[in-house]
Amino acid sequence: MIKNMINHKIYIGSSKDITKRWLGHKNLLNKKKHGNGFLSNAWHKYGEDNFIFSVVEYVESDQLIIKEQHYIDFYKSYDNKIGYNLVPNAGSNLGWKPSEETKKKMSKSAKKKPPVTEETKKKLSVVRKGNKNALGSVKTTEMKEKQSELMKGTNRGEKNGMAITDRNEIIAMRNDYDNGMRISEIMIKYDKKNSFTYQIVKRLRWKWLD
């Protein structure tokens, strides 16, 4: 817990290395490079001396996220009138509202596409040669179906150059979830973010695998 002794607002987090984590927070806060704008603004408004760092509870590593969530809920540190946590879910970005600057960075990043492979180029070439429309602005239903068929699997799942997992891991994660394992536990087991884990086990991503 990081606590502001002036207004008593708090931030809840978790780490396997508490000392390193705290020093990391202080370093980023003092350099005005901390990712949490609310905490950073308060740090520079009230001063470092008015913040204290304390350990709420020591737990086993596989309980870190679970306990972090417990204390975020208990203290309601996601409420900006009470605390500095940006989101209500431990270890995730769910509920986070990015700033305008962050939105611009996200938009710019989204426009960057992975390089097209030679195989994909060949498939696209086959499709384009069959398109009789000079402007290429209108495609017949047959043409669309042909393109869809040719592109199946080209950039899907683990074949995507930006994939962070593979089908075997996805199947294992879903099996664990179907067998009663909680999302927070699956997230820790496979070292994935909360939002990614949720989307995988709820079949919101990699839907084609089922």
C-alpha cells in the first residue's frame, strides 16, 4: 500500500519483490514517468515525505493477484475519491479510461500492421487477378467468398506475427477454466494479463479454435 498521509488516499499493488517494487515506484514518480497519472500528480503536489509505503499482508506468490483484488475491493482504492488505483481489477486494464494523449498513442500503434508474408502476397495476387472491376472498389459475392477462403488461416492465431500464445496453450487455459479454475489463477499460471485471460477463456478471442 502507498498512502497519502495528507488526504489518506491509497494505492494497492502486489509484487514478489517488495523492495524492488517500491524503489521502482519512487524512481518513476520522482522522474515524472510513472504510468499512474493520479498518483504521480499527488506525489508532486504533496511531496514524497507525505507518502508512506507499507506491507498489508505477506502471501504465497500464487495468491498475490487474488489478495491484491481482495484489498482493492476492501478499500475501494479504484474510487478516485478514496484511492489511486486506475482500474477495479487487479493486474488488468479493465475499467481504465485512457487520457487523450494515451488515446492518440494507442491509435498510432493500432495503425502499425505486421509485415505481409510472401504467402499472403501470392494469395492476394490470385484474388486481385480475378477482379474484373477496373477500380477494384466493387467485388462480387463470388469474389469475396474466394478471397475469404484464400485468406483463411493466413494471419490467424499463432500464425499471426504478433501472437503471444499458441493453440496448445489456449486449449490448456480453456480446459483449466472449464474444470473450475478461476481466471486469476489461470492468469498467474500462464503468465498472462487479466484482460487477455478473460477474453480467451470466455471465447471472445481465438473463437475459431472451438
